[in-house]
Amino acid sequence: GFVVGHAGLYQALAMFAVAYFIIGMTVLSVCAIATNGALDAGGAYYMISRALGPEFGGSIGIMFFLANVCGSALYVLGLVEAVVDSFGIPPGQEAGTGVHVLPQSYWYELLYGTLLLALCLLVCLVGASIYAKATFLIFLIVAAVLGTILVSFFATRPLKVPIRLPNGSGTEIDNGSFTGFSLSTLRDNLGGEYGVDYTTGQMMSFSSVFAVMFNGCTGIMAGSNMSGDLKRPSYSIPRGTISAVLFTYLVYNLLAFLMCATCNRTLLQKDYGFLRDISIFPPLVTVGIYAATLSAAMSNLIGASRILYALARDDLFGRALALAKKTSASGNPVMAVILSWLVVQIVLFSGKLNTIASVVTIFFLLVYATVNLACLALEWASAPNFRPTFRYFTWHTCLLGIAGCCVMMFLISPVSASASLGFLLLLLLALHYLSPSSTWGYISQALIFHQVRKYLLMLDVRKDHVKFWRPQMLLMVQNPRGSARLIDFVNDLKKSGLYVLGHVELQDLDMLPSDPLQPQQDSWLSLVDKLNVKAFVSLTLAPSVRHGVRQLLFTSGLGGMRPNTLVLGFYDDEAPQDGLARHPAFTSAREEVPLGFPPLRAPTTPKLLSAREYVGIVADALKMLRNVLLARQLESLDKAWELRRAASPPPTIHVWPVNLLRPDSARYADTCSLFLLQMACVLNMARAWRRARLRLFLCVEAGTMPHAQEEKLRQLLKDLRIQAQIQLVPWDAITRLHWQTCQGPPGGPAEEEEEEEGVVNFPTNTTQVSDEYVCAANKLVLEQSPAPAVRFLYLPRPPADTSLYPLYLHQLELLTRGLGPTVLVHGVSAVTSTQL
């Protein structure tokens, strides 16, 4: 009557259609989730948490608990209004007459509500079985009342109904009319005519009337809230819920039409108990109203307690809800019932039914939207195990349900809707950072997998362009205990590219009962989390390290995301240091160094690979057109100290883009030099290294027009948009040592032979470079002050003759000896672009 009296028949039918459209879409989602596996206590909370994960589940669980609590208070206040309307002393009278003996005031109505709520508490404390029996009895009563009301519309003759309305300290009498079936009455009630709600004095509108009406439709979740008490929830919930929705929708529409055709607007707007006045048996209507509201109050109270119990049992809020875990001998969560009762009692202080109606409606709409979101996520994830036996839904129905809920939330009350969403967001963030990890499975992982697979298929390597090149690193790690700072350094070099930590285990699977790499996987993933690097982990078994690196270079990555750069630690005789134990991520009193990694190799223990095999890995990578980085003494790089030291002068990055082992071909614009420049620039672009300054060293000889070379290099840097300071370094004394050891002067047979070999083949210059020259080049690099945070040097290609591999490695060791953190770089791919 309240809805039809204010909104009229057309708008009332529209409200029912909108409400039941939202409810219908949500019911389809509930049925789909309920038939996809075994349900436990918690209803909608259980469905959402197991589908969307603990963050969404816990936050929506709290919102759903509050919705049921406020809903229970709403129905108790409605019952109080009905009781006071029937038995209350009329306003302005000091003493009642007849049955009108109950005093009316805020505190008296609060007392009545408290007593009625205590009755609900007693029923819920006994358990679900007595509640089910009570609700079945109430169902029979309500069905009888409904039948009586339908008969009364036809059997009752037209009559005038006196209506007492509060007017200041007294009352006034107004008359409503029951006209019987009348076309003029129906015509008058077709349109909306919003007035003042006589219980609160507030002006009604479409949204406020919808908020009150929608609370009469939220019982669809009553069955799912009892999921832990049902014998076959996957069978009962779909059938019971759909039947209830269809039945109530038909009844509401039928009653709306009958009321509009027989009652004038005054009666509908100003007498919310008019059905009793026109009934052929008024006491039965009164009993039915009491029974229906009492049943709804108990349903919400027991639903709230089951949600609270499920939240407590899942330990999402730790000790805050520990008390709610306690149950009776029969399994009834008595403490959850008592805590829910206390919260409902607090809400009763709001006083009037329509005051909290909009809040309750928004809470329920938010829960319904999330149920639809859970089903939509499961459907879009396309997981093979999402096989609900209820198939009458699609992602379209889920999306329509979400859209309907969100639109109506903001139409009812933009402020309340925004506040509810803000509260939900706070709960999400709190649970994300504070709640323990769960074993329920995260729908986000399934959705991410689905989208990543789709976009990887779209990532076409044939459309690669140098403008969008980025480093994609494969860092080989023998033991993370000795490589923590190197792992962190390479993370700064990747520039949003792929980063893979590779490890080779020297074992033969034929001789093992199972894969030994699976138990190690968790330790490596924990390492990635603790070091806060954005990296994947790729482990492999191989008879040798070289074969293992080949496997990883061939197989790491997927589609267009494959490593294009191999990073190795340097091969020398220095004893490895356990940097992991000193790393800030593992020095906290609460953290322990991961036990999954073996102790570091002792200085006397032989290495797992020889010098020849190490250089062979470099040669293999270059043959496979992978760029190569060799990192020496990166474990001595204290990045935090380097970047926090005095602001003036800022830390520097030294870049030597010339091949110091090939002074006879000192070029600055070849592919390798440009790649070296690019890597130094990428490091400088990383957030942690932005304060650092690039220093580029130009090696010049007398009589070669150094200023022209400097200007040419400066123009190159300008074209590449690289900001660096250029420093000229005379190295005539260094190159003189080289020519003294060569067989002839520049342009002689040795150089001609190398020119014939070209760039593709390996140079044979290794044997022509003396240790004295290499030591002099090392001293030249070392003398450039101030000392940088890190140096980038040109890495020459390994010689074609494998017997020269040890000599090649020896020359690299001499060149980088005592330089501190140094990266030797050899690039094989074009990585710079001067075009838009």
C-alpha cells in the first residue's frame, strides 16, 4: 500500500520490474555458483570468498553481515509500528481505551523492539531446526492471510475508513475510502503522487519509495544464508530461490493492481494497516503481519549470525572475531548469534523503519552486485572446473545484474552509495595487506592467465620494431646466497622487460626417482618476493652448465616474450660471499634466510664449470644472437649507500664504448657500442639511478682531430636523446704498447687478416694483445676519478679457436681487475632509434 499510494500503479509496476530484474539476474548467478561445488556455511559470503578470494570475500562478508543486521532491525521496527498501530494509545490521550493500552514514545517503542528482538534471539539460539519449523508455521499463516486478503477485495463492500494522524501533540481524523472495484479509482491511482511519510515527516520520492520496497524483496538470500544447515544446498537453493522469486513477483503485482482498483490514495498513503480494515477477518491479517515481519527479522538475524560465524572460522580478521567461532554441542554458532543480536540492538536506536531502509537496500544491492561479479569472473576465466549444473545463465545476465545494482544504488542515495563503496575499498585494502594467504584459489589468477594467454598470442614477433625494443634478461644464478645484489642490479636494467632467473642443476633425471626441481621452486619464488624483484624463475636439469644454459636460452619465455640478453657473473678465483644473509630483506628479526639454498662453495672446492666451458657459454649466446653481459664484483655494489651519499657530486656511471682489447679498431658507432650506451642509459632511467650522471670516455690519439671526434660523438648522443658528459682520454702510451707486440705497423698483415674475417667471424686478435698492454688499459680506466658507482666496458667476442678461451678469459680478468662493480657488454642487435 505504501508503494502504490505514493508511486501509483505504473511506477509501482516499474519498481517491481526493476527490483525483480536485479534479483532475477542475481538469482541466476547464485544458482550457478551454488551448483558448482559443495557449499558450506555463509551463503553468499562463502560463494564470493571462494570465487573472488579472501579480500573480496571478507569485505563483502562484512557488508552482507551489516545488511542482514540492519535488515533484522528494519523488520523489528516494522513489527513495532504494526503493534503500536493496533494496540498503542492514540497521540494526545493519556489513557487508552479497549485494546489501545500501549504507550507511544521513542523509548517505549525501543523497549517493544528490544522485547521482540529477544524473542527472535531465543528462537535462533535453539538452532536452525526450530527456526525452520517456525518459519514453516509462519508460511502457513501468511498463506492463509494472503488468501483471506484476496477474497476480501471481492467480498468487502465499499466503506469509509477513519484514519488517525498525528498532529502536533494531538491527532486529527482523515477518511480513506475502500470503493470496491472501480474504474475511476483505478484511473486516479495510475500516476504517481508522492506525499509525506506520516511516520517520519519526510517527503517521499521514487528512490526513497524504491528503497523501502526493495527490502521486501531481499529474502531471496535467506535460503543461501542457510547453506550450512541444508542437507543438499546445491539442490535446494536453486529450486527454492527461483520458486520464491516467481511467486512473490506475481503476488506483488496482483496486490498492486487490486489495491489501485479498490482503494483511494488517501487510504493507501496514510494508513499502512488498511488491509486489516478491509479484511473479512481482521484479526487474521494482524497475525499475518506480525508473523511475516517476525519471520523476516529472524531470517536476517540467523543469516547474519551464519555469515559472522563463517568469517570467524576463516580467520580473515584474526582475533577480532575469535569469539564468534564458539558453537553449542549441536553445532549452532551461539556466540555469533549473540554478537549479531547485540549489533541489531544497537541499530534499533535509529528509531524509525524508513530511516534505515535506504542503507539496508544499498548494502544488499552491493552484495548482489558482487555475487554477479563472482559469477561473471568465473565465467570469463573459462576454468575447466567451472561446470555448474545450473546452466540458465550467461555472462550477459551477470553484467546486467551488476549494472542494475550499481545504477539503483546511486539513484537511491549517491552519498550512501559512495560511502558504502569507500568502506568496501578500505576493507579490501586492509584484508589484502593484513589477512593471511588462503588455499581457496584466487579468481584473479585465472583471469590474469586468460588475458595473458590472449595477449601473448597477439604479441607477434614479426611486428617487432627497434623503436620499442626493451631488454629481456636471463640471469644465470648458481646460488642466490652469493648473487643477491646482482639480482637486484639486473632488476634495474630490465626497463619493464622480461626478467628470468635461470638455474642449472647438474643431475640426470634417469638416475632419480622424481624431479628434484619441484621442491626448490617455492624457495626461488620466495626469494623473488623477498628481494622485491619482478622476475620469473626457470630451473632445469642438465649434464653440464653449458648444456643447461643452452636449454634455457632456447626454451625460456613464451611467444614474443623471450630473453634477448644473457647475464652471467664473472668467472674468477674470488671466494663467494653470502650476500643474502646481509640483505635487508633477510636481516629482520622475524625473517630467516631461506633454507632451500645450499651453503656457498668453499674457496678450496672445485667449480662446477671450467674456464673453457664458461667462455663457451658466451660464444653460444652470441651464436644464438643473444646479447651478453658479464657482471664482475656487483656484490660489492652497495646501491643504497651509493645513491644516498652527499648530493654533490652525484654518483656517476662510467661508460667505455670502445673495445679496449682492439685498439686498432676503436669505433664508437658499431652495434656493440650502441648497445653498451643503451644499457647504461637504461640503468640511468631506473628510478633508483636517476640521480646518477653518465660519463662517456672518448679515447683519442695524437693527430686524429680529437675535437672532431668529440663533436661527432656529441651529435650521436643528441640524436639518441642520451644525456652524458664526454671526457677525452689520451691513450697514445697505451696503444704504443700494443703496436710493439704486433708483427707489424698499423695496416700490416695481422690487421689485413682480421679485416678479411669481417665482423661476423671471431677475431684472432687475442694472441696479439700482451698482458702488459691489458694492465695498462686497466690502469687507464682505474685512474679516471672520481670512482664511479658502476662501470660499463666493451666485451669483445671470444676467439674462434676454442684453445684460446682460457687466454681470452685471462685478458678479461686483467682488464677488470680492481675496477669495482663492472659490467662487460656485448650487443648483437640494433637497439637504438633516431626516428619517431
